[in-house]
Amino acid sequence: SQQGEEDPQALSIQEGENATMNCSYKTSINNLQWYRQNSGRGLVHLILIRSNEREKHSGRLRVTLDTSKKSSSLLITASRAADTASYFCATPNTGNQFYFGTGTSLTVIP
Amino acid sequence: EAGVTQSPTHLIKTRGQQATLRCSPISGHTSVYWYQQALGLGLQFLLWYDEGEERNRGNFPPRFSGRQFPNYSSELNVNALELEDSALYLCASSLGGSLWDEQFFGPGTRLTVL
């Protein structure tokens, strides 16, 4: 099964609200990365959190990492319509393959 | 600085044909990754090349193959195309050597198999 799995699969919120997405993984990691994909286009790297970090901020993004629970969350504060996209967590597995989850589809309604 | 480029943008083929997709990494990056994103599915890891060598491949049949050239650009070949090969194929590059590096993605090639 996938190394990274996001939850929820889809999320719809009003502009200005916060959006939270979760990711679970299975093996030990060095870091975990979050990416964003606008419809049918390439991915954009958002943020990387290392295994010895618990929380990281970048603008309106806040990522947490709980290695004991093998989970991470991405919080987007004060969402905007332009945040509408799919969000993926990604991390290598022990088999030297890089896994993305199926993603969370976020819709921000103006 | 130019980003990762992929060509063509769209490719339409018929079942049984071969498709060749190309990727140019960011200057200075030695690793190239290929992913398949079929409709409604997540990204599936296809291939990883670094310094001209295949480092690993995902769970895809041998008709998916590729290579990396001395200038670090890469080619993905899909032989004996099947309808389910229709997908967005994404290429990414990184500085190289480690899967832990940040990957920079190209815009993708959308392959349609009729």
C-alpha cells in the first residue's frame, strides 16, 4: 500500500477559513514533503519537514510532524480561492522509491 | 533559472504503438524522476535516474523504460501502448543522489491512448 496517504480525500471550505489535511506514512523517514498540484499540471514543492522537527511554518502554511504516530498535517490559514488545488504528502520508502499519496482535493469557495 | 521542461505537452497514440516522452532537468540537477498520474489516482513512481544510471523503478511492466543522457536529460519510452497507459506523465529533477532531496516538477506530458 502507499507510503503516504492523505485524509480527507476532498475538502470544501469558504474563503477565509482554515483548511487542515492529514497524512499518514508507514516506514521511518528522514523528512516528509508536501506538494501542491493545480488541476492537471505539475507539482509545486510547498514545504519540507525533517524528522527531528515537530512544526514548521511558511507564510500561511503550517506543517506538523508526529513521528511516533507516523503522521503529518498541513494547515492552510485564511484560505483563498487561489488555494484551490490538490495537496500531496510525499516521502521515500525503504525500497528507494518515492511515494505520493492520492492527495487531498481542496476547494475554496469565494 | 529555467525550470524542468517536458515535451511534448500532449501526445495522442493508438493502442500498440510506442510513445517517447522527454524531460530536461534544471541545470545542475543530476537526478530525474518519472511519475504516472492516471485520472483519479495519485502519482505512481515510475523511474529514478541519477548520473546516467537507473537507480530504481516502480511496479510497472518492462514495456516502460527510459534512459538518462550525459547532459542529464531523460527519455521515457512506453512500448506496446495500452488504453490504461493514458495518463499525465510528470518528470521531476533534484540535485541528485538522494530521494530526500526536494524535487522540482515539470508541467507534464498528457498521453492519450486511443
